[in-house]
Amino acid sequence: AVEAAVKVARTYAQSKDPEKKDRLGNVMFMLAECIRFVAVLIAAMLLPSGNDATQVVAVAAGRKLAEDPELNMYYAVERFVTQMNEDREKMGLTGSHFVTVDGMHSGNHYISFQDFVTIGRLAMENDVIAKSVETFTMEIPMGEDRSLKWKNSNMLLDPHSRYFCTYISGLKTGFT
């Protein structure tokens, strides 16, 4: 899916048709210019627990949901959180309520163990997420002489950790 999105974005970015270029928008242009941009953002959320990547995804999705590419970042995140709660209800996740997109503590943000397991199972059905959470280290090229190096914060995946488990395939072990 990520490769298909990159292909479409590159096609639109290189198009001489102004209507196609107008439909592209800033996010798709970034996608065309960055290798596997969406997968990189997902990996950034799931390896080093990058809350900034989570905010970027939430703003982009919130603007898309609101059909307003200029929507203030705060309101875009709020719109995305509203959608998270609507989806939670449709999925029958009754022991949870979301307030933040990154899981950071907020008085009315909670998730039950049962809901957490259900979400984890669903997440592992997504190939990009499954691959990201089982990866211990990743290097993202950022030009000719620069790269980002990430290490998964899940100590169960760290072969040098006393908590290392060969049979673990990932997911988060964080806290809020």
C-alpha cells in the first residue's frame, strides 16, 4: 500500500496537468519526496516511540477527516481523536476512551486490558505495523551523508537486554 501511494504521488508530482498537481497537496508531495514516508512515520511512532510522528499523522488525518487542509493543528488533532472514539465505539471497545493521540496521560484517557489486546491483534494484521514493531533497529537515510538511527524501545526485542525473548514479535511496552 505504501509503494502504491508513493507511485501515485510521484505520478501527480511529475504531472503537467495543473488539476492533478492541485489535488496532490503538501502531504502527498512530501510522500513523493521521502522514501516510504508513511511507513517511516509509523516506524517513528513504534520504534523510538516518537510522539512527534504521532502528532504529524494525527494532524494530517484530522485535516483529511475535516476536509480542511488549513485546519489549525490543535483542531485537526481534536478531530482525529473524535474519530478514534467513534471507531472505538463501532469496534465494541467499551473499556476505553481516548483524549490524546500519543497515549500521554490525561485525566479521561484510558484503555482496558481487553481493548488493548483487541487493538494489538488488529494492528498486527497490518503489514507495515507488524514489520515495524518486530524491528529492533532501523536507519533512515536523510541525504547523502546523514541518517536517522532508531532503536526500538521494547527491551523484549533487544538481544543485549536481560528481558530479551526470542519468541516476541513486537508491539509496545510503554506507559502513560
